[in-house]
Amino acid sequence: MALLTSLLFPCWLGARRAGAEEPATVQLFDTGVASALPRTSEDLSKRDQWIPLPEDQTNHIFKGDVVFSNGKIAIALRRQGRGAEVYAVTAKGLVRRAELVAVADAPASALSSVQIVENNPGGVTVDATFKTDKGGSLKLGYELKLGQLFVETQPRSNVSALRIVAPCRFAALPDFFADDMVIDATQLAVAETELPSENFLLHMLGEGDAVLMAVWFPAKDDVRITLSGEGKSRTVNSSEVNYAKDGKVCIAVLDKPGIWHLRDIASGDADKVLHLNWKAPYVAHWRVDWQRDDKLTDSWEMLTQNPDGEYVKHGWYGQPESFGNVDWLKEDRRRWTTVLGEFAYPCWVDKNGDGYLQPLKKGVRFQGPAIIYPINRLDATPLDEYTVVDIMRAPMGVGPCEYILDVEGQKKAFQGRPTCASRTILARPLAPLMVRVSNHEHSCKAIPQD
């Protein structure tokens, strides 16, 4: 059921939030008057003087700024702006989260014109032409469909990259089968650098308020980021994604209080149970990116505690991985691995939704920022809440996503229980048949052949 839900996700991505005032269509407006500054939430909510463009009107000449929205995300192209400004639709109104700037040998510096390509209740597409300070001309297309959480961009002419201006302390490159790469601006002294990303990048915005996600395909080159500021005020100012031939870059915003959380881990916190000042805003597969004492990242998925006290670790398709492994069923979260030995699993969400951390005390030492965010959905995740994997699936489609989520062509098929998971199940009935043989150098176990 979990796999079916995940595969069908693009079909219900547009599910409306309960109680939210969302339009049943994508709407395109001419504001009538241009704004010299980015528009505020209050300004965007006052549309009395705006001109709503009727369906299929594509020859309109804009007198003011261009605004279009589907009730989940809004895009503003200001006549005095240099790119598209992205607003998330929240319970408190529209919140500006990013600016999308076309780049070639020089970035766009001013909007020249906007041509409507598509204008109907199901979607709006516009082509925006920009000038550069070097006298060049760049054209970039923006597409917004009904119910989508993302805006799709595609180069029309002379555009080589998209600059995403969304200042943040932390950026992350999610990896679905290994450890993420987390960039902490306060720990990088360079003004710019390149990141070895393939298709995804996260900007952790605000104080746990929003996660901006960039998804692009096909993949081309590394992502370039720029940084500025001093000390704790240092930030990643922007990221720059190169377009491949016929490529697209999609920008989505997960905007909800507590959508991500930061906890600084001190060396003295090892083995301490840390009750976080954070409650999961909804049921999901939450990931913790721990910083190790060597500055590398260890990524762990949080356990989920059931009402009966049982802890469950879920897999990538939402199914519990507790089958065959009794360690997850213990109330004290004990587990054993060949690398770490026996330890208490270090991160979980309890049955009340409260988050907890218990940094390891041996094998791997965690020290520095620990970042929590929703990596994937579970069976119990509400249909109107979203995760990083959801955003990946929506613009890329089922086929490419299943290819990325496939590990070395193995798919998520049950291949039998692994040796470690079977040790307890097999050891007890075979124990009477085992004979220990010792010599001066080693001991071994022999099982009768008859």
C-alpha cells in the first residue's frame, strides 16, 4: 500500500489543505502599477486594483507587475526586478522565500518584457525577457500548474543557469541511500565554491520555517554557491544550477513551522537523552543529519514510537523494517551492529510527536549542528503534507524517480532476511545442535550434517 501511494503521488499532489482558502484555478494578474520594491504579504493580498486576465488571453501587454498563483505558491515578475520572486502561501499569508535569476555570461539585471504562452485554469506559462548589465538579452520560461508546490523554469534563449537567491545558514545535498552533504556557512571561509550535486539541493530557510528545494534534470555540472557575512551571521547567499540541453529546474517550498529543526550537540552530550524543543508538525519519515567531530555528516532516519511503546524504523517505501529484527521492538531502542557494537538508537519521535536525540558515546562521536527535516512519507502522512521525496517525484515523474531510488538495480524487493537480522531467530533452535571446538588459536562452531 505504501509503495502504491508513493507511485501515485503525482496524481494527488494538488490535494487541498483542509480549511485553506485556495483558488480552484491558476490565476494570472496584471497589478496595474509597478512596485519598486519586492511586494509584501499585505500588498499581495490586496488585489482590488489588479486586473485578472481571462482564460486564454495571451496577447495582453502588462502595465504593472506580473503575478500568478495556484493557491500554494505565487510568482511575481516586477518591472523593476531582475528575476521571479517566489512566495509560499501560508496560514499567515504569502511569504517571500526566493528570487530566481537567469544567468549567462552575466546575470539578468532588469525585466524587459513578459509574453504569455499559456493562460487557463489548469496552468500559466510566461516567457520573461531580461537585460543584463553587459547589454545582453536573456529569456526564461516559468510554468505553474494547478495544485503544484513547485514552479518549473526552462531556458528559452541565451540562458545557461538559474541563480536561486535564498539566503540561509545551512544548505544540504540529500542522498537517499547514503549520508547527506550539509553545508554550514559559518564553517566555510570562501566567498564561493562548487558542490558535487546531481539533481537536488535544499536551502534551510528561516528559523525552521521553510525548506526550499531545487530539482533539476537532466543533471549537468556541479552547483555553485556564494557566501558572505562574518561569524554566526555568515550565510549561503545563493546557489546556481546549470541547465542541461532541454533541461529544467524546478523550485518548491515546504513552508510550515517546525519543518526543519536545529540542535547544537556538545561533546558532553554523548549518551544523554536530549528532549528537543521541537514537535514533528506531522507524521513522516524524519531524517537527522548529525555533524561528526571530524566535520563529516552522518545521516540517520528517526525511529517512530507506536502508541504501545514499540519503536519502528521505516524503509524508503514507508514499510516498517522491524520485521526479522527484534532490536526495534525493545522499549530501550537497543541495537547491535558489527561496527558500533550494542548501542541505543540515537534519534526518535515519541508517541506524542516529540523529538529526541541521544548522541552515540562510542564508535562515532557527534559534535556540532544536527539538522532534522522530513525526507519521505509514511502510510500515516496526511495527503496534504509533503516531504523531500514527494517534491522529487512530482516534477521528475514516476520513472526517473524509481530509477534514482533503485539501489544498484536491486529495487526494494524482499530478498530474504539478512544474516544479522536472522541471528536471534536461528540461534535459539540450533543452539542444542551446536558444538564448540577450541584450539590454541581460535574457536569455531560446528553443526551436525545429519
